[in-house]
Amino acid sequence: MDSTKLAKEIKGTADGLSFMILFTFIWTIIAEAALDNWTYRLTGIIFLVLIIVFIINYMKFNKTIQLSGIQLSEDNPEDKKQGKWFVIIFITEGVLIFLTFNILVNLSLAQYFMPCFALIVGLHFYPLAKLFKRAIHYYVASWITIIAIIGILITKGQLMPRNLITAFIGFGCASGTSILAVYLIYYGKKHIKALMELNN
């Protein structure tokens, strides 16, 4: 793999990491907002620390590309096709979340929205796994989907207060996106090392 391809891989990894930073933050906020006990809220500090670590690595990846002086060329047809499918998957996810919310509210089943929201998010990682050809996406997809199904069952059985169910789902999904972020950092650092060895 030449330096340009390595730089492109690092840039793609940084872009993916930026999404995981955002999603981990959103799920953590959802979980924290649902809790009314500061003892449980301390769990959020773990994710806050992780998010800071993710941001630092995101900045390092972009700095590496900048210092390399490599000019990334225009997207080739394959990259454009991948980008097109990514947008389609992302838009489809958003539309399904919007429709699910409105359907559940109109059926007076709003309590099921959070686990159904998580279910849609979990399922959307499956086509992303095929798109990016990364097995880690399948694992994260399965993890979040399982969390969502458990959330639906707990909600149906009224086994926990609604805010605790939301917190369970929020922290569960944040764990999934954090795992993917950790993988991306590992993947990115591996390519940075290869780029440095190539340039030396």
C-alpha cells in the first residue's frame, strides 16, 4: 500500500471515528438525562473520558495527514459509490426513526420508542458492515440489536421504571459505539505506523 492509499485510509478512519464520537456522546446524554440519581450518573464519567480520548485520537489522525503533505485526490468511482450508499443508509435510518416515533405516539405506545430507536440504529450497522467490509460492524450491530430487544421485552413486561430502561439502552448503545471507536483507533494507528515506516 503506497503513502497516498495509507493517508486515504487514515482519513476514512478519522471520519468514521468522528461519527462514533458523536453517537457515543448522544447515547451518553440520553442515558444521563434519564437518571435522577448521581450515584448512577457517575457511569457517564467513564464515557466522557472515552469521548475525550476519541477526540484526541481524531485530532492526531487529521494532524498526521496534514503533516504528511499528501494531497488526497478526488474520489474515484468506487469511493463515490460507497459514499452514495452510506448516505442512502443514513437517510433511511433517519426516515425509519421519524416514522417509528410518529406511529408509536399515535398508537399510544411512546414508551417503546427508545428501544425501537436503538433497534433501528443496531440494524443499520449490518449494511454498513457489508459496505465497509469490516467484521467489527457486525459485532456492534448484534450488540446494539440485542440491547434493543432486551429493552423492548423489559418495557413490555414493565420490569423496570421507564427512565432506567432508557438509561440501560443509552449506556448499552454507547458501549457499542465506543467499541467501534476503539477499533477505529487501533486501525488508524496501524496505518499511521505503516505510513511513517514508508516515509523513513
